[in-house]
Amino acid sequence: MEKLLVFIAGLAIFAWASDTHALEISHLKTGLACVKTTTRSDTDGWICQPMKDIYIVDQGTCVYDKKEVPCTWTGIEFDYADAKLGTRLACVTTSSMPDRLGNPDSSAKQAAKSNFYQLNLKGSSGHRFEAQYIVFALHDQKTSEVLEQTNCAADGKTVISYTQILHFPSLKTDNG
């Protein structure tokens, strides 16, 4: 009887170990995004200037709160493998300064210092690109640098973590 219990316990551990597999993230890039051109047929943009320091220059256009506005496109792209069916990355970006968050349809949050969003992964392996934009006109112009930390988790385990420094144009004149 004792050998049978050990055997059953061993099978349970083997079954548990066989079922676990960790999501693998590779070729992670963050930085300025090109959204009108692409180097791949399976995505609608790419990180054309990988960088930690993002200079907000409003040379692109975006739809924010149902209006076309000047903006700077940023984003993230990566390859993934060993994803479970229906995997969603739960991402949180925390900012050193409060900001107004929104999307093409609405202005969602005022004075927010964090933003939660999900990235859906299709299939067990693939490539994922996610574009985001920053609208200078919405920025509190008292500061020219904003630090943002982003963490994305799958099944409670952080699989992506990166920091960006947003550099906004200074509207200060020589006279103060």
C-alpha cells in the first residue's frame, strides 16, 4: 500500500510538471513606432527606432476623443513562444506625473498615474506589435521629463518589464 501511494504521488508530480510551461518572450523592442509602414506582413507597424528616451515631437497624427490631433507614436513589439491558448498579458504602465489618458473614442481618465491594458496573444507562438500614442497638448507643461515603467504579466508572472523616459518640449522662454 505504501508503494502504491508513492507511485500515485509521483504520477501527480509528473503530471503537474508536464503541464507547466513558461511563456517565452524574445526580441523585445520598445521605442518610436512607424505605423504607416511595416517590415512584416503579419503586423500593421513596427518599432522603427528602438530607444528608452522618447522625444515627443507631434509629427504623427492620431484620433483622440473623436478628434484628429498631432501626436508621437510609440510602442512595443516582441516574439513569443509556449503561450497557452487565450493568453493575455496584463500590463500596467506607471508614470512619474499624472496625465490624461484616453483612446480614439473618449478621454478616459484625468490625472492618472497608471494605466492598465491587456495584450492578447494569438496562438502558442507568434509576433506581437502594439502601437500607442502620446499627445503633447494633453501634457502638464510644468515638467519636461516623465518616467514611465511598464510591467506585463502572464499567469501572475512578469514576462516583460521596461522603462521609458518621455521628453516633452519645454515651452519656457529665456525670460522664464
